[in-house]
Amino acid sequence: MSKFAPYLRFRAIQAHAARQTSLVPCSVSDIGAGGTQIMNLLLSEVMGEAVWMWGVFLTLVLALLAFDLGVLHRRPHEIGTRESLLLSAFYISLGLLFSLWIWLMLGAREAAMYLTGFVVEKSLSLDNVFVIAVIFSFFAIPKQYQHRVLIYGILGVIVLRGLMIGAGTAIVSRFEWVLYLFAAFLVFTGVKMLFNCEREYDVAANPVQRMLRKWLPLTASLHGDRFFVRSGSRFLATPLLLALVTVEFTDLIFAVDSIPAIFSITTDPYIVYTSNIFAILGLRALYFVLAVMMDRFTYLKYALSLVLVFIGSKIFVADLFDWEKFPPSLSLAITLLLICGGMLISLFVPRASTPQPTVIDLPPHPTTGISICRTVPKVPRRS
């Protein structure tokens, strides 16, 4: 890697400079017309970054998902604590190693912003673990099939987060003042989280889940790890698909907080997108441990509230002190301090009484006759 890093970084800088002059940064004369066209394509830019850099990231992520599904979990099985910790450590290590790639290609400042975005996204997504646990309980998804839903869900995250980040980048590049709206929204959300009471997340009220039940032919029970089954001449969706779509919709709702938070750290779409995806990869691998441990982190909610307030106020602090940008290394240090502080306080300070579970009864579906009665634990929902 070190042998080719200076050349690759030089080519990436050339691509950035060529945007102003409409020149193609290709100095290799002996590779032929076809090779020149390929080189030009790889060095062309998409959302401010060279195509080959996007290709490296997406190829890596898709290869990881294929390896996970096709090799590590080819046969459905219940994931234990040890396997979950090892898998999460693997994904988190890759996410941290990717910061070295950012440092080599783009610089130390960008690497610090990537790490800050990585930590912020992983922290804010912890709330999602509670909700995913409720969704799996609601649809009675056995533990051996839950990993399949989580991994396929990442494919949806890659697409949906990409669309949201692309739209956000286009808006911010045209209307820079939108960053101040994002910042004010984060401060408002953080203060609201800090003082508002927790609300129970009601899966039955999810509009996408209700719409699918109304319009999609469904089976009355699970059919192994399959999302669809064939019955006669038509295909029927299984409850596993309902769980997958509900998880994706929930992630989309939670992204309304996390994406503006990362845009307040950096407006570089490559850093925003890559830090988002790597954070979610590691978190979903750790789901099977967090789902039974998160109730111990009572005060983490308050730490996350302060993180949102801090991230949102950075742009105003930078203007106050006439800084070009809030120092990325200081931002990373403060974010880590708040999150680790919230976790440590939760571990050493006695918590209040544990909320009692709620029983949700739903009427049978008129077509399939599915009747659901699940005991669902109360979980916090970000207001």
C-alpha cells in the first residue's frame, strides 16, 4: 500500500485540480486509447471525489457482506456473545483502518473528521438497537434468522443513506446557510432529548408495516430464512420480510438526526457516507450483545443529548472565535469524552426501576388470518 499511496494520492489531487480547467489528469502515454479512457473514467469525480475512491469503498463493503452471508453465516444459526463480539471487533477494526486510508489519500484533518463522524454515527445509532429488538420480538423472529435480516438491511442502508447524503450535499453546496439550520435542529433535538420523558416505541403504529399488511399477500408463519415463498402461481411475503422493511424504515427515521449531525462535522460526502456505513456495519454485528446490555446504560441518553448539542453548536462557536472550522481533533476528543462519560456513569451509578413490558394485541389480518400477541419491552424513542 505504501508503495502506491503517494502516486494514488497525487492522482486524486490532480483530479480535484482538473475540475477547474476541464482537463483530464492523465499523463500516461503508453497505455493505449482504451486504457486512457478507463483512467479518465476512474479519475473523474462524483460528489467531489474520484470514481476509483468510491469504487474501492463500495467494493470493500459489498465483499464484506458477501463474505458474511456466503461464508460466515451460510447456514442460519443463533449468534452467541463471543461470535457477536468477534464479528463486531472485525468490522470496527476495518472501520478504524479505513481512517488510515482517508489519511493517506486526503490528509490528517479529513481522517480526524472521519473518525468523529464514525463515533457520532455509532453512538446515535445505539437507540436503534432498542427498536430493532422490539421489532424482532413483535414479529417473533427466531435468533437464528435475525442476523440475516440485519445484513440484508445494510444493503438498504447503503442505498437509502446514499440518497439522503447525496441530496444533503446538493442542498448544502447550493445553500450554505442550510448548515446553520442543521445546527439549530441538532441543538433543539439534543435539548428535547435531555428534558423530555421517554416514549414507548409502538411497532404496530409503524405506517409502512401497516401498509404492507394491507396490500401485500402474506404467509401466516415464517418459512425458514426466506423472505418470499411460492404458493401456486403467486409469491407470498413472509413475516421475515415485514421485519426487514420495518427495520429499514426505522433506520430512515433515525437518520434524520444522525445525518445532519455529521454534516455539521464535515460537508465532504465521501467522509460522511463512509463513516456512516462503517459505523452501522460494526453496530449491527454487535447487536446480539447490545440488545441484552443496553438497559444498563441508563445515562447514555443524556450523553447523546449533550453530543447533539455540542455538534450543533460547533458552527456557532467557530463563527464566534472567527475560526475557519472547529478543530476536528478537539471535536473528536469532546465527543469521545461525553460518550465514555455517559457509559461509565451508567455502570457505576445505580439505575432507577426497570420499565415493565407491554402486551400488544392485534386483530387478525383479514386475508391471512395472522393474529399477533407479543410481549414487548418498553424502549426509549428519540423524540
